[in-house]
Amino acid sequence: MNLTPNFVRRRIANRPNLLKIVENISWLFLGRILHITVGLILTIWMARYLGPEQFGLLSFSTALVGLSGAFAGLGLKDIVVRDIARNPAGKEETLGTATLLLFFGGLLAYGLILGIIFLLRPDDLLAKALVAILGSATLLKASEVAAYWFESQVLSKYSVWAQVGSFFIFAAIKGILILNDAPLVAFAWATLAEAGLIALLMSTLICLRESALRRLRITIFRAKELLLDSWPLLLSSITIMIYMKIDQIMLGQMVGDEAVAIYSTAVRISEAWYFVPMMIVTSVFPAILETKRRSKAHYHQRMQDLYDLMVWLSIAVALPMSFLSTPIVTALFGEAFAASGHVLTIHIWAAVFVFLGFASSRWFLAENLQFLSFQRTALGAVVNVLLNWLTIPHYGAIGAAIATVVSQAAAGWFFDALHPVTRQMFGMKLKSMNLLRSSNQLRKIGSLSWKRRPKETKISSHD
């Protein structure tokens, strides 16, 4: 908070709950930005060292393991956090039962992912070794209950300390591996060791911070309750991971690992910007919800302003990147990855629909339309798989990029036209794509900083 401007600090200094929330969000944002920045630098260095084929195999294995991670979590995170907040007295039973469920979830996920890699690549010993090593991290899933507890207490800084500290340590170790010409499998072991250190630190921190939680309880009845509440979130998590990872897996199987490297390199640059709309939406949406209580028309205008801003931000990133993609990729990753530039030129335009999707996802939550939110993610996943199947054999990594843009458009925009409840949002997003109209609106968006008006001032119809 010492880095916070004085006028902000004065407003929240005497509001301890708000101060705690702001500090919690700040730690999460700091951890995310550090992870993205250092992670991108490390990825560039590793890609240059490993080359397209080995880097592609590592990306393929990581994507495959990512699918198992969604299953291992069993959709429990939000349910556990919610239940602890509702019933603090039952925290030992909730956390203890969740720990056991996550352990068995990780065990089942690990067996599943081993079965899949043996089925997909029965003769590829290196791929099986990488998946076996990287997938072992799912066996540590039970340690995540510590992160659930810290989140429920608005103390995410402890999770950030453990994760960012471990990340920096093993970023340095991976750098040493590169300097010493280590084999590909060494990087997989380093990734597993990083997961192990995070699990150890999280478990230690919760024991030191909350000594009362050392005696956890497990009950069958609580396990049934948690699973009954979490299965819709489990389906949603699996759908999201399919949506995010299936293109790399299909590329690896249908074309080869080098194509995965070309595609994943473009994706890492393209998605490096995604934390920006996430931060904006997280920051401004509480103010948008506040306007809903005063005026529905004003609430919809604020949503329109937000959509306008999302479109302009995404175009501000996508347009120059369309012309500079190949020089940027070549400068960062080397000539061996030059083909990623063409993929990036297409993939970067998914940002328009991704940014709109970030904004509307909060609207779905505000309107209590979580099941519709799941349906739109499912639509995007289905479209993505079908288009990958149709385009990858003919266009390779470029086909996967086209599939991503179209599937993001289907989920983040077109889905809204299919349901009466969301049709108004579809129209608002369509308006935001009219750049002449939205440019005039953006001149008024000093309002997106949403300065608080004096109480006696009335809100005008143009606000």
C-alpha cells in the first residue's frame, strides 16, 4: 500500500475490509504479471535452445498434462472457498475431505493421462517419459487446499509468495540447465520439482499460519456434498481445458511436434496481452454493478462503454501485430521459428473476441447465468475441435489459428444471438464493432475511471 497514490490511500485507509480486498487483488495481479513477464523470457530462451522439434514435443506433453489437471481438481476450488466462508466452524471437515478427494482425483487423472499417451504414441518413449514426469504433478493436487484456505481468508499473498518464489528459483535452474546443455527430460524434472516445492511451501505456510488446521477431519457425508456441488464446475473446467489445449494436441498427432512448436510460439506471444483486459474488467466491474441499483439504462450504458473499450484495446494490439508479427517472432525466437509469424498474424485477432468474452463473463455472473456461461464455453470447444479436424490436415498450424479465431467468435460473440436472455448483449457487442460509433463513445470514457460524483449531483441521461 506504500506504493498506492495518496488520494487512493486516503479513501480506503479507514475501511479495513476494502483495504484487505485491495491488497489481496494487488498481490494476485503482481504474481500474474511477474509470472507472464519472466515466463515469456524463459520460454524464448528455452525455445531457442531446444529447437522447434524438441520444444514442440515439450509443448505437446504440457498441453496433454493440462487436460488431466482440470479433472484432478474435481471442480472443488470455488465450492470449498464458498463453504468455508459460509461455515467457518466446519473448516477442518471441509478442508480435510477436500484434501482426500483431491488426492484421489490426482491419482485417477495421472492414470488417465498415462493411458492416453500410451494410446496416442505407443512407440514414442521420450513422449511417454515426458508425460509421466510432468503428469506426476497431479499427485500433488491435494496441497492446493492451502491455496483454497488463503483465498477464503482474503490472504492470497501467501500463495503468491510460494508460487512466484518457486517459479523464480526454477527459472534460474532452467537457465543453468540451458547453459550446461541439459537434455529435454531434465526440463521436465525441473518442472516437477517446482510443483513439489510449491506444494511443500503451501503446506508449510498453512501449518505455520493456521495451527488449528493441523487436525483435519474426513467424512463420507461431506465428500458426497462437495462432489454433488462441484460436478457442474468440473464439467466446465474440463470443457475450458479442451478449448485451450486441444489444438496443440491435435496438431501434434495430425502433423507433428514441429508444428506444435510453431503454433505454441505464436500463441504465447498472442496470449501475453490477455492479463490487460482481465485487470481492467476486475477493476471496473464493481462500479458497473453499482450503477445497476440506480438505473438499468445506466447499467447497460456502462456495459456498452466497457465493450467499446475492449474492442479498441484488442484492435490496438492486433492491428500493428498483423504487420510486425514475423519480424517480432524472428527477433525473439530466431529464424527456426519464422513460420510462427504467419500463425501469429491470424491468431492475434482472436483477442477481439477474447477481450469481449472477459467483459461478458462478469455479466453472466452478475445475472446468475452460470449455466449459460458453461454452454457458450462448450459451444466454443465443439467448434474448435471440429474446425481443427477440418483445417489442420490442409493448413497445419495456420489452420489451428483459424479454428481458434472462429471458435472464440462463436463463444464470445455469436453465442449471445442464440438465446433470448443474451440477445441484448449480442447487439451491444455488435455496436462496439462499429468503430466510428464507438470512437465517439470512447471520448466520454473518462467515465471508465468512474470518478465518484458528489452526492447532490444527479446522473444525467448522457452519462
